[in-house]
Amino acid sequence: MYKAVKKIFFILGLGMAIPAVAANYTIGTGSQSGTYYPLGGTLAKIWSDNIPDFNMRAEVTAASVENIIKVATKKQLVGIAMGNVAQKAWDGNKPFPRQMPTEVLFALYPNVVQFIVPADSDIHTIEDLKGKKVSLGAPGSGTRVSSVNILNALGISESDIRSQSLNYTATTSAIANGQIDAGVIVGSLGVGAITELALTRNIRILSFSDQDLKKIQAANPSYQPLKAPQDSYKNVPAFTAPAVWNVLVVNKAMDKKLAYQLTKIAFENIDKIRQAIGVAKFMTIDNMTRLSGVPLHPGAQQYYKEHHQ
């Protein structure tokens, strides 16, 4: 026994270290049928493969609000969130109880606010939603924050409709089965949940009028009009809707070197990310600062400046 212990100390004395255990982290995403989840999974793999002793996995969540709270409380290392929700967190506005200690790593891609109805529905404008059964998104999701904000900007409150609180999958299922009159999904153009629904059901996506879009921008400057071409989904006519950029959020206390490393590795592997996720075509160094109201983390800012001398 003594000899065995003595041998161990001798080995350690020669500088042979016990292998370090890799740190495990999560990136907060959203529903598995949305874009956040596969994008988060791709980023997690890229980072895990290229950062020593670093393991990350994608976590299914209720998306933006939950992700920001978990990042703020250090229960997640990174989270994906809609820009308008990240702005509310930075400002300390509802649904957040106070200012959240979160900053942006970099912007990702624009999210489109898509109000879905059956193709033969008598709902043709946002005003027509009054009195109807409408899914506004899961509790704690950016979809719900966006849908409520947009309705409010147009003078429509939750009490004017029969609101439901369903996630992506439940929303499209309820539309397919005739359980609701309309549903909101805020996601990339071509998001999986709507793509799958359009393959089996005839649907439309409501188009916002120029007047509606001006009202929305006046109340929420982070939204920009986006014109979706015909057949963005199977047999769905062209439509115009408000869009807002998604961002990666991190805790402002994150180590500067780690934030720099995460940013650098993501952009050095951007071709792999784009091969896996189509909307990653919007992920560029120039687009890192698309959300002007929330600062980049100093580590990300350093990387940005190195490419914008």
C-alpha cells in the first residue's frame, strides 16, 4: 500500500497530471420544430469540436424569455432570443421584472411574425382576428411577446380575442384540426413548423397593410417590414409581415476571452453552419450589430473591431 501511494506521488512529481474533466454547458433554443433548436445544436457542436475541454448541448426551451432569464441567472451559457425581447431585457421592461445582465454575442437572422389561417378562412386582416380563437405563442416565448406587442400596437388587446398559449407544434396541430381560427409563429421564413403544415393543409399567412406596418414600427422600432415571395411555403401567396432580428445572448459577466473565442470559432466555421441551416446566410460579421439597442459583449466587440478597422 505504502509503495503504491509513493509511486503515485512520484508520477505526479514528474508532472503527469490527472486528465481534466471537460466543462458542460447548454445553449437555450426553443421548440424542436422551430429554427432555434437545429441552429443551437449546430453551434453547440462547432464549439464543442473546437474548444478544448468544452462540451455543449442544445436545450429545448420556451425560447426567448426563458433563455434570457436562464442566461442572466447563469443556468445557460448562451441563449437564442428575438431582438425585441433582448431589448426589453436590457431595458428592464415587462415581461422582465428588472434589467437583465445580458449582452449580445452577435446577431443571427431575421424572424418573421407569421399569422397563419386556413386558406378558406374569413380572416383576411389583423382586425379580423377580433373575437376569434388565436394562439399567440407559448408562455415565456418571444412569439408571445411579439404577437401581443404587435396586436397592441394596432389597438387590439388580448381581451379582444380568445387567446390560446400554444407552442409551435401545438399551434400548427390546432390549425390543422380546426381547433383554433389562427395561430402566430415567429420564426425564420421557411420555418419547419409552417413548412410541414403547408404540406398537408391549405393555409394563408396574413399580410400586413402599409398603415399597420407604420404603426408597428412607431411602437416597436426593432421591427422592419419583410416581403415574403409567393411559395415561401407550398401554395401560400406572397405576404408582407414585420420581422425582427434574432441574437445570441450571454451574461455580461462572461469571461472576455471566452466570448471572443465563441465568436471567432463561429465565424471561422460559418460555411459548415450555413450548410446545416439555410438562414445562417444572414450570419455575417457585418450583421453582428444589427440590434443596435443592446451592446455587444466586450469579447465579441473585440472580434468585430478586428474586422472593421
